[in-house]
Amino acid sequence: MTALALSLTLSLLMAVTASGEELGANGTRARSPRPAKAAAASKPAGQRNAGVAAIVRTDGAMVYSKADFDADVLGNLRRGDRVRVSSGTIGDYAKFHKVAAGAIVGWIADIDVQVEGASKKRDHKRGSSKKSRGRDREKKPFVDESLPIFFTKYVGVLVGATEFNEDISGVDSKETLLVYGLKFTGPDLLLTGPVLDLNLALHYGAPSYYTPLSSTKPSGFLIYGDALLLYPFFNRDKAMITFGLGPLLKFSTFNVTSGGEIKSLSRLDFGASIALAGAVKVGKFAVRLEGKYHLEKKSEKMALLSIQQQF
């Protein structure tokens, strides 16, 4: 009997040992270690630092090989594309995010993307609802006051004075005329990428040197139109000085009465426009003062003041 009891005791001890269960000091089972932390630790470092989510704001946005507009273009993105970008930017007057879009990895201008995480964080601090955050993200791509003045789109009015020269019956006639009109300035106006300055200036009425040539008060109008490519040689977020160069079109038509007959004197000239301008940003508005030199058959000077609103 003693041998049988000893045999049963040894069998029981071996079964408990084989089961792998450990008993604590208080008689409870000891818990097995959790694998969650080990799994988290094994997560690749690249996945833990993969940038932030962003949406492309500009159709045809360019991805560059370096943080420079003169660098090689690796590809183009469409408006609405979702990408991953670096949370910070680099660059002097132009800011760039590192971007990963599919197989393309390069640099994209910060004006071409809207960082989703930053927008959500600002909205959360204000305590806004999900619905209001959605409205803010929809509106911001169109009116973003944080953009540097050089990379902001503006539309507004201009007023100024211009020289006007022409030959009248072999006599060189010149007069300074008041002009007013519209001005559009910013990137992606006619072409994707370049920053342009588009001007349409009008003078209504005829120069005074037509009065002796007409038996009635002369009438007519003069129109200037130019499209300048802008280059900033001084650029800050709220102020800049730019040099502009581009084509010029000038059309004039004046009506005079001679011998009881009304005669229309019309002329269309082409040339080049050179401009030096300074601008400051005040909220959603920009104030510009510029001087222009028109190169054509008879060169002319023009001075303009404009007030524009961001759009």
C-alpha cells in the first residue's frame, strides 16, 4: 500500500509540472506575460514617424527633387489627392514640405497642400464641432491669410497716371492722362505655377491736343493691358518688392469733327511693360505702389496705386 501511495503521489506531481501552470504565494494562478508591448516595440521606426496627412489644394501641384522651384519636377498631383507630408517646412521665402505620394517622394510647396492634422488641432482648441471643422477646411484653401503675400491671389482696383505720346500731323504730341481699372495678382492665374500681375487700365476721353482739331468736343478712350511675370528680390510674409516684365497691348480710338464730318482715329500698338513695385499685406488686403516703363514705338511712363482683396 505504501508503494502504491508513493507511486500515485509522484504521478500527480509530474502532471502538475507538465501543465506549466505556476501557483502564486496566495494560491492563485500567475498571469502569463502580455505580448502587446513587445509587438509595439517591434514596429518599424519609419511607421512611427510617417509625417502627417494632407490634401493637395492645387490641380497640377508639382513635386520637386529639392526644396527649390528651380529643382527637377518629379511629378504632378491632382487637387484633392491625399498625401503624407512632413509636419514642418524648410525654405527662405518659399516654404516646402517633404511629401510622399505613392512612389513619388520629394518636396512640395506649402501653398499647394492643406495639412489635415494642423487644422483639426486648431479647431479642437477652439472647441468647435466636427461640422464646423469641416466647413473651416472647405473655406481655408480659398482664403488663407497665413500665406506670404507673394504667393497669395488678389483682385482689386487701380488708379494712376500715364504719359500718352503720338504723332498728330507730324507733330509729336504728349499728355499725362488719368487711368483707372482692374488688377489681378498671384499664382496660377493664367498658367499653373508662375506668379503673374495682370492689369487692365482705361482712360475715358480724348487728350486736350485734339481740341483745336475738332469743331466739337472730341471724345474717345484709351485702354492699356499687360501681363507681367513677377520676380521678388525682397520678400517677407507681409511685404515685398518685385520686378515685372511682360507683353503690353495699347488701343486708342478718338473721335473728332472736321467740316461737319466725324472722323474716328483708332490705333493698336504692341510692346513690352517693365515694372518695379512695392506691396504690403494688411489682413485680407494688399496695397501696391508701382512704376512702369512701356517700351513701344513711343516709350511712356506710368505710375499706379492699387488696393486688392485676397480671393
